[in-house]
Amino acid sequence: MDSFSTLIRTASHEQHVEAETSTFMSDLLGGRLGVEAYARYTEQLWFVYEALEAGAERLASDPVAGPFIRPELFRLPALERDLAHLRGAGWRSGASALPATAAYAARVRECAERWPAGYIAHHYTRYLGDLSGGQIIRDKAERTWGFERKGDGVRFYVFEEIGNPAAFKRGYRELLDGVHADDLEKQRIVSECKRAFALNTDVFRALGEEFSLSA
């Protein structure tokens, strides 16, 4: 029988590919969009991570979600430095969440407050994705818009406290395999992973409409 971490990865594969191959992401990484599109995307990430990390401290003692709360993953401080670099010190006063982003953040917050096992699904889809595919985005952003390597503008993608990402991801998958949940709950977590990818894809779609090349 497949391990739970394998089950999660294979079950959400289709949505994962859809998110990665969205028109907005393709245009952004292909250098067809300006730095403002990148800044707007970074701003949307801030709303999602604010929801993810605002509830983290409270969840640290939770028997199900607790083992996943790792401060070395936290992205908010890095996102805020990036946004200050991209938009200036007053970035927060002009920041706005797209409706799709607001819906995504609301679901993350709801899971954090009411369903710790569901929170794990969002934790997994975000942080493991950032550790993997995020590195491609960082490299493209540095080359396209001239950000300093691993510096302001791309700090979100730099996990300074994780020296060996491959080992970290291995350890993370072991945590998933040992999660305190019965089979039914595990199925619900897998479903929430699919939902997380769908919510993320909705954000890409909305960004794609805002930064349409055909307009």
C-alpha cells in the first residue's frame, strides 16, 4: 500500500500541473510580463501566508498539526522585505487581495481555526511547493528583473535556515506518513490538498485576467 505522502502527491498531481502551467505563470516566467505583475503576485502571496502563519503559534501544540509548525519555513518576514523593495515602505496601505486570494486566505484561516488536519493540506501544498518549484521562479525573477541573487525582491524563495532542502523534504514526508489521522481523515486531507491547488489556480486565473497580454 502506498504511503500517505505518496498518496497526497499522486492524488494532487493533476491540479499541481494545472497550477504550474497557468497562463499567468507561463507569461511571468517567460519574461512577457513586467515587474508590476510579479509585485502583484507577491502581494497576493502575502495575504495567503498571513492566513497560514497567523494561526501557526496556536497550532504548535496541536497533536495533529503541531509537528508541521516549523519556524524555519515561515515566509511572512521575507515577503514583507520583498514587498518593501518592490513597492516601497508604504506597500501595505496600497495592498489589496483579489477576490480569489481572499477566498483562498479565508479557507486557510478556517482550517487553522477549526480543522488542524485540513490546515496540514494547505501547509504541504504551499511550503513544499516553495521549496521545490519556487526555486525556478527565483532564478527567473533574478534574471528577468535584475534582482540581486537571493536578495531583496526574491527573499520569499530563499530558505536561509534550511541548509539541505532535499533532506528537509524527506523529513516532511515522514511527518505526513506518521500523521495522527485515520483513513477517512486522511482521505479528507487529500481532498483538501486538491482544494488548495484549485484555490491557488483561481488566483493565477485572476492575475491572468488582470495582466492579460491580449488586452
